[in-house]
Amino acid sequence: MSSAALPGSPHFAYRSGRLHCEDVALEDLARRHGTPLFVYSKAAMLASLAAYRRGFAGRKSRIFYAMKANSSLGILQVFARAGCGFDIVSGGELERALAAGGDARDVIFSGVGKTRAEMRRALEAGIGCFNVESEAELEVLSEVAREMGRTAAVSIRVNPNVDPKTHPYISTGLRSNKFGVAHERVLHAYRRAAELPGISIAGIDCHIGSQITETDPYLDAMDRILDLVEEVERAGIRLGHIDFGGGLGISYAGEQPPRADELWRSLLERVDERGFGDRELMIEPGRSLVGNAGVCVTEVLYLKPGEQKNFCIVDAAMNDLPRPAMYQAYHAVVPLAESSREAHTYDIVGPVCESGDWLARDRELAAQPGEFLAVMSAGAYCMSMASNYNTRGRAAEVLVDGGQAHVIRERETPADLMLKEKLAP
């Protein structure tokens, strides 16, 4: 397989028949650190971030990494050092952002189920803004802020009822989704926010889904949000920033989503046409910054022929890579060493005791037991969604920077998994 056939980042390529991440051979990392093993390219992440910055060049703008995509401290550190803020959805993510060197003032707090304890901690830390997702949440946040003698800066997340044309589990901007305030209730919510003690209105927010590969849903959502900005400001409520969320897709199986710089140049033309080019603009990319920057390396354990299916059994499983089981998602799978042997068709499956434990179906492979494969485009929603099902420790993680490889997460042991458990007396 040639490097041209690999999906995603050019920072993963074959050299002399061996798959490399930047200047490091993945097989060397697999033998040194064991498998399953997540490997990330720092250069790939920074290149993706640079594309957004090109798109927003000359604008008053801020980029907040949506850390639910991958919240490993070493990944967050890359973005914190690059000057990104963070979009969080839990109190735990706040602590991770701070531990990685993020500034609380550059944190925005999204999510439909913020608890009072999470609100208090966020206010104590001094976060930049809460993206409020319901009128009930607005009332509770006002109570918490008033009790603390603090003021909570808020933007209201709008549900614009726009179809993002993506998997239903990762669609967030339709009436049937749990996210945001319904379009027709937004003005009422802002009027209420303007009355509440402990609340300061900062802006407006919208996020319609994830893995979006077309421009039209963004344009539809943008027009609806800008209509609302006009309506809210006619009511005398000034909106300091407009947050257009994230959701830009990546290439898993040859998809060709718009490039971030080209997408935002075209979207900003619409912002200018509508007369809002002077506003502070905010975005919350996640998958598009890290998805193609990571792979999961796994060892082939057994080849198991069958009457209807041939199985390639590997040591990575649905607890490491949950996207196929959860979304029926596609990941390309390639060998770490090119081979001229005859290929056969396999379902690539893991050791977990579930029929849903599959990583790929009907793939042509020439692999043998003891060899290694790379599951591509595994930088987003893999480690952050990984579990310990079947008492399997989470994989180790390595960050590659040129010719250097740094362990950013050690492999979990059974002792780690049982650390907080106790036998009953």
C-alpha cells in the first residue's frame, strides 16, 4: 500500500515499506510500548489548527478546542501551548483543561446537564462563559451565581432545527435532539436572562452536529443564528460574540469535507453580507483538529477461517475503539509493514465477549499472527470514549514530535482498575 492510499493526515506515510508517524516508525513504538497503542502526530494537530487560523485571518476570533473529542492531558497541552481555549462539557473536563495549562478565562462550558456543583466550581475558577442549553438551566445558574456573589457570563445555545446530514447519534441541531433552546424560544430566554441576577449576557451559541462534510448545513444554521442576533438586538439586548460551534468532518473512508480555511472564508462572506463582520467570532472544533492526527496500533493474535466469514482477531477491541460498535463507523485498517503476500477478506474483531466487538468488516489483508495493524483516523472519540469493559486496561498513548516519541499515558494495569474498589466486610 502506498502513502497516497492512506486516509487523513500526510504525517502518516510509508517509508521503505514501513508506516511512520512523522519520523518515527510505528512498528518500533509497538515493540517498545506494547499494543493496543494510540499514537498521535503533533504536527498533524498543529497543521489542522493552522487551517482554521488561516480562515479567520484578520478577524476578531477565538478558537476553543472541543476537548470531548480527545481529552488526554498531552493532547490538551499541545492546544494550550498553541493559544487555544477549551470547550468543556463537564466539571472533570474543566480540571483537565486547567491541569494541562489552560487558562480558566479561555474556557466555555457547554452541555445540557450541568450540576450545581459543576457551576460553582466553574464560577470559582473564573471561566469565560457558560453556553446555556435550557431555560431551566438559566434559572439554576442565576441562583448559584447569586448565592456565591458572582456573575456568570452566558451565551444561549440555539437549536436551529437544521439537518447536519450526519449520523443521527451525532446530530445535535434538530428539534428531536436534546441540545439547546428551541429557535422560537430564544428571544424569550434572552429577555429572561437580562432580568436575572448573577447573569451577564455575553453572546449566542450554535452547534448542529459532528462529522459534517457539506457546507450547506453551516450556511443554513448561520442564517438562522444571524436572524436571531438581529431579533434579540432589536429587543435591546447586545450580543458581544457569535459562537458558531464546530462539527467539521474528517476523512475516514475517502470523504472530502471542505478544508477549514476554505469553509470559513466562504462562511465569513455571509457574515459580512449580513453586517456582522465586526463581531467577535468563536468556534469549537474538535474532531477536525485531532481525528486524522491519531492511529491505534494493534497486534494480530489469530486468523480464524469460517464458513461465512474469516476473522482476523486482534488485541484492540470495542473498549479501545468504540466508534464501530456505537456508530457502525468506518476506520481504514492498514499493515505497519507493506507486504506482497496474497490478501484475504477478513472481519477484524477484538477479544471482548460481544458480537458487537468489531473494528472493521470485509477488509482485504495479508496479515499474519504477530504482525501489527494500524487503525487509522483514531485520534477523536476513541480514547476519550474508551472503557474498561472485560477489565481491560486502557491503552498507552504516545505523542510524536518529529523524531521524538513521548509517552503521554501509561497503560492501565489490573491494579489501577481496582484501586478504588473495596471488598465488603
